[in-house]
Amino acid sequence: MIDSHCHLADPVFAADLEAVVERARGAGLERALVILEAANTAEATQAATLETIWPEVRFTVGVHPHHAQDYANEPARAAGAVRSQLTSTPSMRAIGEIGLDYHYDYSTPAVQRAVFRTQVELAREVRLPIVVHTREAAEDTIAILKGYGKKCAGRVPLLYRRHGPRRRGPGSGFLHLRVRYRHVPQVD
């Protein structure tokens, strides 16, 4: 079994990271794709520790829409922060968690869109898939991705969606994953 989206580099796991990994492996988890926040040195340090404990772990890195405001004056810096971590961590396998989240007001929609675009462009350049977070912004998310073609770098991007109905169906070029807080994820 593989966990394709977890946050084991979050500080909440720092005190007992080895025990968390042991429990995960004991439950049958063979590998994990760990989401990292770009330019977060604490997470980068914990990711290095995690990789030592669990060599099969792989990583993604991106600027989450909640942190897009940090790059409001220069959205391209977001892609620069991601690129820096990509080059320093050989086990990076994707760019993400990136996208749009209009539910919370941490960053304006315009800033989120600009930061999202710079990261999608980086993904195309370095030929990596993307992990996308979208909440109450499905139409804008799809429009941005469609602007780059159905597939990013020839690979299917993952749409990580917490709320809202499915907007696009099979054959659209997107893998849809609907996640609800209290339910098992549905894969379409």
C-alpha cells in the first residue's frame, strides 16, 4: 500500500517520527509521498530525517495556496523556492501541493492564481507531475490547467479536491480524487 499524500514532515510528528513510521509500516504501508512546504527549513530538515528512517519515502514540494501571499510582490519567487528544493533533494517526485483555495482568505485569488501558474510552468519545464489542492475554486483551477494542455509534462496531474461536485469526467486528462473529512476517498 502507498500513501500518495501525507504530511510526515510536519512538526507535529517530530517528537515521535520513528514511531509514526513504524506504525505506518506495521499497518502495511510500504511507501509514502510526503508533501513539503517550499522554503520551510524545519520541514526540509525533518524530511531528511524521515528519508534516513524510511528510505522508500519520496517527496513533493510546492507553495500551498494558503502561503501564496508570501510571494504576492513577486510570484516567480515561489517557483524559485520550489526549484531550490528540487535540486537539493534527489527524492523529489512532484511539485505540490499547489493550487487555489478560495474558502479561506489567506491570499487573494489573484495572488493565488499567479503563484499557481508559476509552479505549473516550472513543472512543465522540469517535467514533473503536480499535486493540486483546490477548494471552492474548481473552475479557475481547471481553466489554468487547461491553459497548459490536458497533461502537464506528459503526465496526469492529480487534482486533490476537498469540496464540491466533480466538474470534469473521464477523458478530460485529469485524475479526480474527492476527499471528504469523514469519509473514505472516492477515486473516479
